[in-house]
Amino acid sequence: MKVKQVILRHIKMRLKFVFTTSFGSFLDKEFLLLEAKDENGLSGWGESVAFHSPWYNEETIKTNWHILEDFLIPSVLNREIEHPDEISQIFSNIRKNNMAKSTIEGAVWDLYAKQKGVSLANALGGTKKEIEVGISIGIQKNVDELLHLIEKYVKDGYKRIKVKIKPGWDVEVMREIRKHFPNVPLMADANSAYRLDDVDRLKALDEFDLMMIEQPLASDDIVDHAKLQKQILTPVCLDESIHSYEDARKAIELGSCKIINIKIGRVGGLTEAKRIHDLCEKHNIPVWCGGMLESGIGRAHNIALTTLSNFVLPGDTAASSRYWEKDVITPEVTVHHGVITVPDKPGIGYEPNLEVIQQLTINEKSFSS
Ligand code: OSB
Ligand code: MG
């Protein structure tokens, strides 16, 4: 196959709620959509999950645009490609910038699946027809508001509740949650808000029977996480620390985690995500698919990836309507009793809604060879 044209769009969408983590809050979500067209007019779609500011990792929408425009798009345009696995090879001389790489790699995967007439899930080797999802709840103004949200999402049927924590919004909050929801599958995500010195506070979470604690320590650490895991009962799950297969291999070898959250953008694309999945499966490390408040395009990629066999824990891929008044795909992603039915149409299986996309586009550029 050959990509003959790429259209890069900068989109701005308002979330239905303010999302707050240990790093700060936001209401407007900006992101990039990349459309890759072949000679027959078929389009593959990818989404950049980089944020407006570099709080989650070092990438931003602007750095992604730059790397895509000046390096990644030129190296893919008009090039003969047999299989999307080649894309990560083509990019191997460009360091990091994983979210930028993943944007175009995902579009090529979608295009490839559409050309073959198979679903993206199928093209990746996934077999599940349904996937289970949980919900990620940001830090709230007070515990009552958090309890109300949990009640609502439990009623909706979400398979597990994840709450964001930080020092001062942790042990007492979990105690309150457990008082009201003694049996709900529960986990916490710290987005790197703690240091190894905080071990006593983290040990105090052991009594709440959490499924895991996600990324308690520094975003570039795997050594202290290994020390921490030896001292707490709650399984450590790594998010920010895992950028590649090699990171995953080292973390598993060191005992830095018992679970890994795979995000396609963070690891540079679907091919690398699948490699990490396979490695974890071999080592009995369960994985789940993380979320980055994606639009429907990125959400569809997450759904396809989650059909792989070792995605045994509910992911953060909640329904479109949880985030957006109107998503950029038709149909929107819906969740029934905590389950998403995986689409079986070719490619990502949801149709990009060009009218909605146009309305939300604040900058657009077309590239062709
Ligand atoms: O750490 O998993 C995270 C959202 C933005 C950035 C990082 C994270 C998150 C979430 C929400 O937890 C996941 C989602 O609902 O998309
Ligand atoms: Mg996380």
C-alpha cells in the first residue's frame, strides 16, 4: 500500500466535566486527527493523545504537529508499505516522540485493515467480541461529590472504579469510599504524586483491598517502584513509566509492577502496544488499556487493541457520552452494563463524522507527495 495524501487537523473539544489529576485541571481538550488516504480514496484515521501542555509526558500538540509535519509524514508519504508493523521500523531513527509516531501509525493500521476488509481488532489478532470497561474519576471538590459520582457509575454498570489520588486526597478518601462501597472493584491512580519516602502513606492503602495503585512514583522511575512493591500489598501498575517493550521487560525483570496499563500513544503505536501485550502475557502480567480522554477515533483504536487476549482487566475506555456532548464518530461508543460490543466493520469500525470534525477544526493542513 501507499499513503498518497495526509490531512492533519488540530481539533478543540469541550469536555462535559473538569478533569483534575494530581497535576492540575482542564476542561477543553485539544488534539490532532490524522487522515491517511490511499490511491483509491480509502482513509485511515489516527489521533494524537498529546495534551496542550506537557504535564503527562514531554509531548504537546505543537511538538506532535512539528514532528509529524517535518519528519514522520514525509517518511511515510508515497512509500511502499507491506504491513503497518514496518512503520515503527521506519521511525526507528527518530527518538521518542511516541505520541506523534502513534498518530500516523494508527492511521496506517486503520487504512491497512480497511484495504483488507477486516476489522482493526481482527488485523491486530484480537478475538474478543466484547470488552469490559471501567471509569476513571478525577479529583473532586469534596468527598460527597466523589461518592455521588461513584454511585452513578456503579449504577451505570462500569466494571471498576478508578479514582485519582494525591497526598492529602488518598487514605481518608479511600476509607470513605470503602464505607459506602465495600465490594466495588476499586483502584487508585496517583500520576506520580508520591516519592519513596511516602511509603507509610502508601502502605496505609493496603487495608482497602485495591485492585492496584497506578503510577505512585516518578514518571521515569522503575527502581523505586520495585522497592515500593516489596513493601506494599497493593499491586503496583505502571502507566507513565512504560514507553516501550524494553521498558516493560526491565520493569518486569526488576519487579517494579504486577500490572501494566498500555496506552497506544505513550508506547509509540499499535505494533509496540501489541509487543508489550505479548511480553506481559508470557510473564503472567495482566494488562489493561489506559485512556487519554480520547475522541471517538482514539477510543476506537483502544477498543480494537483491548480485544487481545491478555487485556484481562477493565480499561479506561468509557462511553463517548461520558466525555462529549457529540463525539466525532458515528455511531458513538456506547457501554451497556460495563461492556462495549466490538464493531466488526472494516478498520476502526466507526465512521468519522466529517461535518462535526470540520466544525471543531482550528487548523488543518494537507500533505501529498
Ligand atoms: O493517568 O490514566 C491516566 C487521563 C488523562 C491523562 C492520564 C490519565 C487519564 C485518565 C482518564 O485516567 C482516562 C480516560 O477516561 O480517558
Ligand atoms: Mg494513569
